Amino acid sequence: MQPFIYVLLSTAIVFSLLSFILLMIGIQIYNSLIVKKNQVSKSFASVDVLLKKRWDLIPNLVAVVKNHMEFEQQTLAEITRLRSRAMSGEISPEQRLNVENQITRTMGSIMALIENYPDLKSNNHVTQLLESLNETEEQISAARRFYNSAVTDYNNAIEMFPSNLVAGYMKYAAKELFVTPAEERANVNVGELLN
């Protein structure tokens, strides 16, 4: 009878140790997923701060160049419309990423148009605004890279075994990268903008 008790006790100990190890692995995976999710949120907040800084610069630029750029009112109206849409808070994060990409493209168009107006290029206020916008765009670019890195780590974690089991239980879904669509990667055709 005693060997049976030893076998039973040994089995219980092994089962308890395995259960404890699995529990610790589950807790580690859970905590790792939380860290990755929070890193994505933190990195998006960094991008968001810089985007708001750009939003604040856009009306100043539009106001300064509006009087000089008589034929480009459509471009100025478009950047104002996009800015309002992005700031509305009524769009999903995925839609917002798309709108921000459109703002970046339209800002590139405005910068290219300014090159065609020597009196604007020589205006100190416009020069300062352009320098601020260029600096902000560079910061946004760096923040986007950080965000995309965090999203990639998060997406990898929720798709790879065994963390995908815990992520599925937590109902975590993949996040979208902050990318520029192919049609927006093309160079700005200033000739089309002036027609």
C-alpha cells in the first residue's frame, strides 16, 4: 500500500509543479502582452502630440500664404478640411492614420507650391513656419518609426504561439502600421497643382 501512496504523492507533486510552471508562463505571457499593448498606446500618443503640433502650425501657414497663392485656394481648402477631420475625434484610429497621411501629402504640395512664389520664399514669417513644419515633420517621421516598431512587436506577440492563445483570450486584435499608401509616395507634380 505504501508504494501506491508514494506514486500518488509523486504524481501529485509533479502535477503541481507542472501546473505552477504553466501558470508562471501564462502570467509572463499576459504581462508581456500588456507591456506591448501599452507601448503601442504610448508610441501613438507621441505621434499624436506631434500631429497636434502640426495641426497648430497649419492654420498659420494657410493664413500667411492665402493672399499670395490666389490660384491654389483648392489646396489650402483641402488642408483645412483634412485638419478639421483629423481633429474631430469622430473617426477610427485607422481612418485617422489615413487622414494624417493625406495631410502629409497635401503639406508636401503646399511646400512645393511655395517654391513657385519668390515673394513667399523670401518672407521671414513663411520661412520660420516652413522651418517649424519641416522640423515637426521630421519628428513625426521618427515617432512613426517608433510607433511602427511597437506595433510590429505587438502584432508578432499576438500572432505567435503560445502568446496567441493568451492574446485570443484577452481579445487583442492586430494594429495597423502607420504607412504611406503607394499613390502618396509619388513625387508631387507641381505642374498639375498650378493648373
